[in-house]
Amino acid sequence: MLYRMTQEEKDRLRRFIEAALAEDVGEGDHTTLSIIPPGKIGEAQLIIKERGVLAGVEEALAVFDQVDQGLHVSVFLEDGHEVQVGDVVLQVQGSIHSILMAERLVLNIMQRMSGIATATHRIAVALAGTPTKVLDTRKTTPLMRFLEKKAVSLGGGVNHRFGLYDMILIKDNHVDYAGGIKQAIEHANQYRKTLDKPTAIEVEVRNLDEVAEALNVGGVDRIMLDNFSPDQVREAVTRIDGRFVTEASGGITEETVRQYADAGVDYISIGALTHSVKSLDMSLKAKLIE
């Protein structure tokens, strides 16, 4: 799957890599400096050790380039590719000092992103044949959200709002603090009029009574059905009857996601895609060039 980074994303990635290298390398890689002579040239291959969906190749290239523009990288498999044990993703050649400096950051990024893409792909497969799409959430690793949401896209998912600034999402706490769904929606619509950009409003509801209240008030673009059972989702979708986009959220797993899709909901958001996913196993194996 082709994913083209915007210039803003490229700049964010450059800053991220700079900070990550500063955190890891500090005053210098004393192990490598003490063992490997300066100027020694080597080669390494990134090898897959677990079946899954590949993500983070573009970021790996950026890491190698930022560490040492003299490194030469050959890419054999692209982002979004389904990989098997033993597949070689890329090969890097150049300064051993530079390869070892980049190694852990490359692996940390690619393992994390590939784990997310793999988990998302499994959900997408479970939803195949239905119009329902899987969404990510804001339950992400601080400062890595842009990488994790990209991984969701590469796995076949859809990105929900990126942050607090690109959608009005009225959650249960907002409703309670505002004094009810009606008050929260009315305040949100008044505020939306002051913005200089189109901004969608979504409201979270906790039961069928709140669904009815949201329908009576209107003024939203999407209704989130939080912690509903599949049967309750089916009933809510029937009541909403296409007037608003619907989203189911809360405790939905790979095992139950199809039941929710069959209930007719438009989107299913799953926080576990990013907050508790298992990284995909891979390694960077080095060899000398004689």
C-alpha cells in the first residue's frame, strides 16, 4: 500500500529521529568505539522473524540517512507487504559505526509499526465483505502517534482524528461536565461557528436512551456507541436509520469485531491497535566486508 508523507510529516520525522538518537547515543556509542576501528566497512540485512505486515521502511531509510548519508541501503520489500519468516527487507552497507548507531532505532520503529500494521490487517480481514471500517484512537505512544497512525493505514485501517484539534468529539466526561447531551451538543455547535475551518462533531452515547436524546438534539455528524453489545448496536443503528454516521467502541476485540460489523455500524474503533499491540519480531544481522 502506497503512503506518501507530507512535508510536515517529513519534518516531524526528522525531529523525532534527532531526539531519539540523542536519547540513545548521548555522548557516544562507547561499546562500538572501544571495539570497532574507525572507518571499518560492513554490511547488514534486516531479516523478518515472524509473519506479518511490514511497516516503517520509509522511516528506516530516514534514520540511516540522518545517521550517515554515506550509508547505502537497498530495499527489497516495501511498506504494506505481507512478510514471512526469513524475508530480507533491506540491506545496508557502509561504516560499521554508523550501522550500529542506527540499528536499535531502526528496529524499534519498524517492529512497533509492523506490529500495529499486522494487528490492523487481521481486523481488516475479519471485516472483509462488510462496509464497516476499523478506526484507530488517540491511545498512542506519546510523540509516536504519527508513526502509529501511519501503521494503521498500512494495515488497512482508517485514521480517526489525530488530536484534540481536528474534530470535536464529545465524550462521556464532556457530557457530564456540561450537564447533559443536549447542553454539550449545543455548546459544541456554538463554538464550531467561531472556527475558520470545517470541523466535524461526534458525540459518545452510553445507552439507547442517550441515542434517543442525541437524535432529538441533532447537530452532530457521527454518533459513537460506547460499550454497546452487538444486539444493542443493531438496535441503535436501526433507530439512527442513516441520519448520522455510526461508530462502535469499547472492548471490541478481534474475536468479536465481525459481530459488530454485522450489526450494521459504519466504523469500529479499537484502542488496542496502538496501546497494547505486540511488536513484530525482526533483526538486523551484520557481516564484514572483506
